[in-house]
Amino acid sequence: DAGVIQSPRHEVTEMGQEVTLRCKPISGHNSLFWYRQTMMRGLELLIYFNNNVPIDDSGMPEDRFSAKMPNASFSTLKIQPSEPRDSAVYFCASSLYISPRKHVSANYGYTFGSGTRLTVV
Amino acid sequence: QKEVEQDPGPLSVPEGAIVSLNCTYSNSAFQYFMWYRQYSRKGPELLMYTYSSGNKEDGRFTAQVDKSSKYISLFIRDSQPSDSATYLCAMGIDRDSGAGSYQLTFGKGTKLSVIP
């Protein structure tokens, strides 16, 4: 398995431009998460999907951020317009959720991609 | 008060030392406790996973959970330079709300350097 695949690895863009980050989760995983990591704030959950449906987007900073998951194998995070304060590393993670009522010993760990390092100048 | 507190370090130890990394938390409902290791310019990778209280050992790594004190620890025995990384604790609640998923809350991470 190739793991969670993110693209691009690095993105440098000018303030005001649209940025699109892409993620391919692990095949068979039913949950997908978008995180942002900075030195000051650590890992922040932006949004997560289950079975392609957005469950909680309360972490999305503002209307400039949007995320989609059109199918089980692809998700995008879009920032429009981008601002310098959006500069961070953006991670996508996926997991297989099994209710503990069905499988108490299930492993609930996330598998992270390698991240996209975004710099907005 | 943040839900999960973790000393950011940095922590520097000589090769072969025993390392102790810790997190405290405030939400008594947390059920799942994990440790992730993150190398520079890489994504976090799952290192240890524990459900509820107790100890779990995997090679040189031991994870401990004390729910009564709301305190979790990761011990690394015979530390190696290859253990140099940032270690993040993470905790989760399975609300089983029918939404079909759950969230992890992460600590900010402790940066560890093991000096040869």
C-alpha cells in the first residue's frame, strides 16, 4: 500500500491566489481528516469526512477555506484567496472506523500523508 | 485550560539513556491513547496505541496510561540517535453518535534529540 498520498509536496504562491491541496487516502479507509500544523498551534483539525460526507468542519478558519470529497479515493482542500497567515504544513490523514460496539480491539490510529508545505508570500 | 498539555521541550539525552515523555489531559471521557512519532519534514506515524488504562510494551517502547491522574507516558529504553524526532500524544473519544467516525485531540509534541 502506498499510504496516504498528498500533492503537491511544496507550494509557494502569492497572496490572493487560489491554492488547491490534494489527498488520496488509503484504499478501504472510510474516514479522512485535514489538519494544519504550525509551530505555534501544533496540529489543528480543519475538517473530517466519514464515507465521503463532511462530519465536522468547525475547525475551518473561515469562508476562504473549503474541502470536498467527491469519492472515496480523493479529497481536496481549497484556499481562496490565500493569505500569508495560511502558511503552514497541511496534512491529510485517513483511518478505518469500526464502532467499538462491533470490534472493541480495533486500532483507531490515523495514517498521515507526508504533508503539503504551503508558503504564501 | 487546553484539553491536552504536552511539554514542547526540546529534550536532549545521550545515547542509551531512558527517555520519559508525558502528557496530561483534562477530559475524563478520553478512551483511546496514542503516541505518534514525527520526523522532520514528515507526517506523524503511529507508534503506540492503548485503550483505557494500563501499560503496553513494544520492543524498547512502553506506553502507560493512568486515567485516575489523567496522565499518560511514553518510555524509550536504550535510546538511539534514530529516535530523534518529535513525539505527539493523542487521545480520542468514541461518541458512537452514529456519525461513523471519531476525532483525536493531539498534544503539541515534544522534540527529542538523542546525542551519539
